[in-house]
Amino acid sequence: MRGHMKELVVLTAALSFATVAGAQEFPRVETAPGFMYIHTTPFTGLDHSINCAGFGGTIAVNVTSVIGLAADLGFCKSFSSELSAIDNGTVNGSGGTYLFGPRFTFRNSSRVRPFLEVSGGIVRAKLSCASGNIGNYCNSTGATQLPAGTILTAGYHPSDTSVSTNAPAFSIGGGFDIRVSKKFSIRLVQAEYLYTAFGNDCHFAICNTGTNNSQNSFRLKSGIVVGWGGERETPVLPPAPPPTKTCWDGSTVLVSRECPNRNMALSLSVSEPELCPGNVVTIKPSEGVPGNATYQWSIDGQPISKAAALEFGTNGREPRTYKVSLTAGAAGYNDATTETAITVQPYRAPTGNLDISPSEIWFGEKATVSARVTPGQCGGALRPPVISASEGSVTDNVFDSSTVQFDPSNYKEQRKTIKLVANVSDQRGSIAAEASVVVKKKATAKRLPDIIFPEGKARVNNCGKRVLLEELKPYIDNDPTGKVILIGHIREKEGGAAGLDQQRALNAAAVISAGQGVCYNFAASRIMVGLAGSTEPGGDFQSYFCGTSTVPRTVETAGNQVNESDLNAKYRRVEVWFVPTGAEPPAFANGYKDAASMSVASLGCPR
């Protein structure tokens, strides 16, 4: 332990001298009254520790701001319940500490001041009976009951009610003071190791004769600190200021120094920061530049001119942005540099869009054409757009589709895309804006050859079946959702004429809808039947006489042949029409009925 103490003292001294140079004003005397607490196992034979609480104080005389001498005085009293094990009765314990030694305080600008203290001295301990005397273990039962071998400290008798003794003591520890003001601080905590040596004194028969008894204890203190006296700082008078002068900007400098230069307000004035090829612009410095200023112009860092203004031309310069810089200097002013950007623009042709509304029209209708043109760059004024069409015609801003050509042999709806072009130009170039319009021609009903019947008959002969099963069938196959229109006719003087026109049309409908034998399987609901009778002429007569030079010869059974020379054949017929999907059927004054509602299914496939 002595080795550790030596190292601690050396470390403390080193810290003390390191702190002296930075020490501030400090009190000469510090008093610190407060609370004291000791935790110890006082004597051999007592198998548990005891706690001793009380009060104490420290009086310290500071030799320097770091080193001081401290007197530590304290008194505490133990709890009797912790001592009851040694006397079978009630015992009170108390003690006092009388220690002296050096203190090392580490002062700085912070409010927290740590310190270290090493002390030596004596500790006085006292045990007293609350009742009875030493001889009977502090009991009041009377006779002396000390066991054999008990030795009392010299000067004490069994009839005494208390016994006390002194022992050497040593402590080491430290703590923290929190400075509240110049004179007052709070001792937040002071914690110490306390060593005592009570030797082989025996009290109340609790020790063994001949043992050397020592105690290792822990002591804790806190309280307030009051400082007294102290050094005062000697005020230092500032030196007399040197002579100064006031400059143009209001600042003050030494007479021997120059005033600061003025800052030059320099900027560039450019009327056209963007130039087209062939143009020139003059760049000048702003007003307010001193008249005796000198100039240096640069373009992209390359010195160009020392004139008062710069002529920037575009000839020989590629289209891009150029950095133009000017540095100006004058006596009494700081040099100033400013810059601006000049852009040489490339030529860009005009752009435009061509709009057509509506974008789809029926054949014969018109559409509005409008050209939206955006001027280009560096090309001058725009000329009016010129609009043309691949078919049809354009007048002013109107497209007319009435002259668009379609396939006359195509009965279905036809669509044709017509391209329109608007040529837009300026003084240096042109561009073509394109758009298209779709011209549609509606589908038309297709007229097939008529089915011709012999006088007074409604049976479809072989020549008529050829019309239905060979001429009509491709149209039905190509457009299953189209419709077939059959319009029956009858000659006014035809024998047995009642209902003959309807029977002829239904028999023709059965041939393409019965779905058995040679008959086709077209939906009867898509077959429309009209009756012209003998007064309604219907459509033009489309003769179809099998066996002529234009129609291959067809063999007919007896009585079903119709000759081309029969002038009344045009009244004994059924008109055959195919109406494509979306097309309008031919107008018929008497209207149409679908064959399904006329019970065509009951006819079967006619022979």
C-alpha cells in the first residue's frame, strides 16, 4: 500500500504544477461544513459491518491555487441495532476523526472543480452502555459476568458504563465542488478510503488476546464550501491607440497605411445576346467606370482587344455560345472582371403540323384542312403554306372528296387514304407537313340476274337454281351477316295467279335456306321477301336465259323451259339482291318480311 501512496503523491504533484500556470483568482481559506458517513467493520469478532453517520467539516488554507493544507474534523454515531450482537444488550457506538494533510485542487474555467486530499491523524472510538455497565455486558442484572481471559484496557473497570480508545488513521480520496458564485460552492461528493489501527485493545470481550486489529473503511462527505480572502487581479491599462485616419468608405486605418481601393461597378451591356449568322453586335461596359480605366477584352479566354467597346461578329464563328470577358483597371480601384454570353444560333427550318377535321369522311363529303406552322430560326419571314392532295381537291382550307376514284366492281364498303401535304417555307428553306384523310364509300346492294318462271308456275327451274346456288352463293360465303332480298312478280293475266308472286319468292328462299339436298343453308331470318304483284314494276329486268350465248346451256325438264323470245317473261320473275353488311337495301314501297316469319321452312328443299 505504501508503494501505491508514493505513486499517487507524485501524480498529484505533477498535476498541481501543470495547473498553476493557468490558475485564476482563488480564496485563501475555505471552510466546508457538512454531512459525514463511515462504513466499517470495527473489531475482530464482529461478523458484520456497521454504519456511522454524523457531521464534520474541513478547514483548508490554500498556499497556491492548487496546493493547500486541510484540517479534517468529524463526528459520527453508529446505529445501536448493528452493535447488539456484541453485548446481548444495548450498546451505542460513536467516533471522531482528527486528520490533517495536503489538498490538491484543480481549478479551471468550468464550474466543476475536482480535488484530491491525503490526510493522517487519529480516530477516537467510543462504546457506551445504554443501561448497566461493562462488567455485565451492559445488562442491568447486577454481577460482573466477564468471561475468563477478558482483558480490559488499562484504566477501565468492569463497573464502568463506557470505554473509548484512540488509534492512528490515514485517509486518501477526492471529490468535486460545484462553484455557485465567487465565494460559495457545493461539495457534491467527497469519497475516501479510511485506514485505522486499533491494535489489540479488547472491549466487552469481543477480541482475542494478542491479535493486531486494523480496519479498512469507506468515508463519504458532502456539504457547502465558503471561501475567504484571496488575491485580486491587478488591472492592466490598455496602451494608447496609434493615430488613425478615416477612409472614403468610413473605415479607419493607421495613418501609415493606405486606404483600401474602391470596388469598380463593372457590367456589360448587350443589345442582342443571340445572333443569327451574318449579324454583328456591339458590346460596351456599363456606365460608372472611371474615365482613366484600361480594358482587356477576351473571347473564350483568348485576348482580343483593348478598345473601349467590342464589335462581335458571327462570320467565321460556329453556331454555339461564346463567353465574352472584360477586365478593367484604374488607379485607386480594384481590378474588376465581368463576362457575358453571346450565342451564335444555327439556322433551323420552320416546322408545322397539318390537321384535317374530320379525319374520316364519306365519299362526296368535305373536310377542313388547317396548317399550324411554327417559324424556324434565322430564316426570315414565313410564306403562306401551299396544300395539295394525292386525290380529290383542296380549295383554300377545304378538301373535297367528290372526285376520289373507287373500284366500281366492288359492292362492299371501300376505304381510301388520301395524303395531303402542306409545303411551308421561309427565305432560307422549307419543310413539308403531311396528314391524311380516309374517304369511305358505302357498301351497295348487289343486283343478280332474275329468276324467270314459266307461265302459271312457281317452281324454281334449273336455270333459276343456277342463279341462287352458283351466282349468289359466293356473296353469302364472303359475307355471312349480309342479307338476301327476293322480290316476287306475277303477270296480270297469268292463270291461277292468286299468291303466285309470293310462292315464287318463297320457293327461291327455300332453295338457299332449306339446308338439305342441293339446297343451301343460309339463315331464313336474313332472307327478306317483297311482293311486287302485277302492278309494281320493281327493278329493271335482268334477263337470264340459260342456253344463250352468254349463259351456259342448262337442261330443263319439260314445261320448265323459258325462251328468250317470250316477251312476257319479264313479268314472271323474282328479283335477286344481295345486301352486304352495313349497306342499305333497295327501297321497296310495300316493305319486306323475313322468310322465317313466312314459314319458308315448311317447304323443304324444292325439287
